[in-house]
Amino acid sequence: MSFVHPYMPNSAPAVQREMLDELGINCIEDLYRDLIPEHLRFRGQMNLPRPILGEFELKKHVEDILKQNISCNEYVSFLGAGCYQHYVPAICDEINSRSEFLTAYCGDTYCDHGKMQAIFEYCSMMAELVDMDVVSYTNYDGGQAVASSLRMALRITGKSELLLPATMNPEILSLVRDYCKHVGKIKLVNYTAKGLLDLVDLENKLSDKTAAVFFENPSYLGFIETQGKQIADVAHKAGAICIVNADAASLGILESPANYGADIICGDIQPLGMHIQFGGGQAGYIASRQDEAYIQQYPTYLYGIARTGVQGEYGWGRALNYRCSHGSREKAHEYFGTASGLWAITAAVYLAVMGPQGMQELGETILYRTNYAIKELAEIKGIQANIFGTANFQEFVVNFDDCGKTVAEINKDLLLKGIFGGKDLSREFPALGQSALYCITEMISAEDIRKLSGALREIVGQEGK
């Protein structure tokens, strides 16, 4: 009797026979004979474990494997650096798991007006949050949104140079280098002792070839860039575009970059209702004013609303579809995918639930707790909290040079105490010495901060100053 796999319908002999007859062949070997040379074909038995056929046994086997993981549900996490543990309202998971939105393929809308409306509402609420006119369909993540925004600037201006801060997220910088290596030249702008962009170095590196000046606010290292207007003014004076990567969670209390001169705002919407996952749960946004020169250069879908032939009825659809790889294929500005579409709907649910007051409370909570954490850690001898000494949102750099231990050693000791320490910056920013990037979201309580402080005192072997 032939083996029929419980999860593979086509393994049934009758089904296989019907498929072979439809193809006009006698056996599966006939498919491979002309495609794969005999010397490349494996004829032996693969050394694989026997399949677990029972659903209960399989479930238990997988759960036993997963039990080896240590997650943020069991430990206190001070990790951020681009992916953040924010609270996700239950309704976000409820809505994005509905069959109207969750599909086996991707988040594309096709001719589904319900999905189109959901995406349109997302774009509308994001436009309010960033105070811009136009917001794109989602990119794969914030890094791609940054890279695509910079490529937009190159096309809009017809220039060839991009000025980026030396303190920016190294992973995003790597992605930008890859996206722009054949179309533009990247120059890094130095930073001051307070971490802020060095305006003198910026002006020295600006030229008539500069397409865009880019910075993050808050920065990758957590400090708030307070020179936004000066940076935008300097960029515009040189005929360049100003682009800002803005943390969506900060915009309930921090000024939108649009109000201090940004031409394009971009970033990640992961803080807006997405759980932290292994490589998933992220999507990027791009926003600008309603200027045809900008709109024509968007690489992603743009969703619009229009009246139908029925009085009082509206319909939704894609605008200027020919700009995209979907519409123009290889002649498009660049490629983008639709895999992150579900996260746009999730973010729409999150923003609708939170509202302006909720986003303000979120930002205030993070700001207060970040400052409390800095104050607590600053009391520990041998540790320098917030090395730049500037205003911070959500993240700050802690230096351990004076305590005689490396960040790796400290994080290993913290793990034994049920704590994920901050991200080790010693490889990305060697000039900062043994420093780590600590993250404080609304999920981190005052008790968690005191637990961290107490653990670090024990590890460093010092009492308070």
C-alpha cells in the first residue's frame, strides 16, 4: 500500500494517477528525464527522521522545540535599534487575522474595494500623523522606505550625491548603499560631541551635485535632532531635498518633520500595532507634499478615492499605476512588493484605536520613562548613561568603559538575571568604546528599570555614587 501523507493531498495514488494522465505521461520519472541529467540525480535514501503523522504528536514536538526560546514575554527587554516592543491592542490582531484581509498570498488589494478602503484610511491617518498630503502604500520595511526616498530625490533633482549622518542606523545605511550604488554617491556627515549633525561639516560637503540631505529624528542612537530647521534650510539653500526618517511612535509629542522643512518623511510603521518577530512585522512609509514632481517619482502604489455613478457612493483605486513595477515592469523606477500590505491595515486599526490623544499619551509615557531610566543608571559608579547629554526619545547610549567589563560580558550576566541588555555598539561605533544602546518603550515599567539598575550595580560591583 502506497504512503499517503496527511498534509499533502497530491500524495494519494489516485490523485497522482489522474495528474499524470492529464499530463500524458506514465510516471513522475518522465518529468525529470529530459530536465535533470542522470549524473545530477540522487538515487539513494536521504537520512531523514521518520515523519510525525499524528497532529497531536507533531504539535507537541514543535512546542518542545519552541520551549527552548527565551522571549520578551518571560524576560525584560531593553533591546530596540529598529524593532521595538510596543503594546499591541488585541483588536489589531483580531482585525488583521480576518479572512477578508489575511490571505495565503500577499497583501495586494486587486479589485477588492474593502481592502482598498482600508489602505486608503491607513494613508489618510498616516498623513495626519506626519502632517503631509500624500502617503504611499507600504514598503517592505523602514530601511527600504529610506532607500526609496533617497532614490526619489536623485530622480527629482537629477543630481548625484546624497549626504547622510554618520550616526544613522548601520543596517539602513548598508541597504541604502546597495540601493544607490549605481545611481548616486553617498557622503557621511560628521556629528558633534552631543551627537547632533555637524552643520559646519554639512555645509562643507554640500555642493551643486547634492540631491538630498537625510537625517533621523529621533536618531538611531536615541537623541532628538534639535537642528531640524537649520538642516532643512541649509539643504534647500543648496537646491537639495531634505529627507527625514521619523519614528511613528514619537509623532504624538514631537513636531512633524514637515513643520521644520522636510520635503519627504519616511520610516517604519512597526511601532503601530506590530509584534516583534523573527524578521517580520515591519513595513515602511513614504510621505510628501502634494507636488506632481514628487508624486510621479513614488515607486509604490498610491490609493485614491472618487465618486461612482451612484449618487452619494464612493469607490477606491490606484492612482498613476504606470509609475510602479506592477504597471511598467522593467521600465519602472524601482521594484516594490505587496507583502507588507497587511501591516498597513494593522497600522490603520492601531491609529484608529489610539487617536490623537492616545498617540500623545504613548509619546509622553516613553519620554518620561526614558528620562527616568537615564537618571537611575547615571547613579551607578562606572557607568555613563546618555553619553551625548542631549534630549532623548526611547533610546540612549550607555558607556561601560570605566567599569572594566565589555558590553558582551555585561549582557551575558544580565541574561542570567532575566534581562535582555542593550544592543552592543562596539562593532558598529567603535569610537564610542564599550557602549550599548538601551531602549525604553511603554512596555518597560518603573519596576523594570529599577530591576535593571539593581542588576547592573551587582554586575559592576559598585554602589551608587
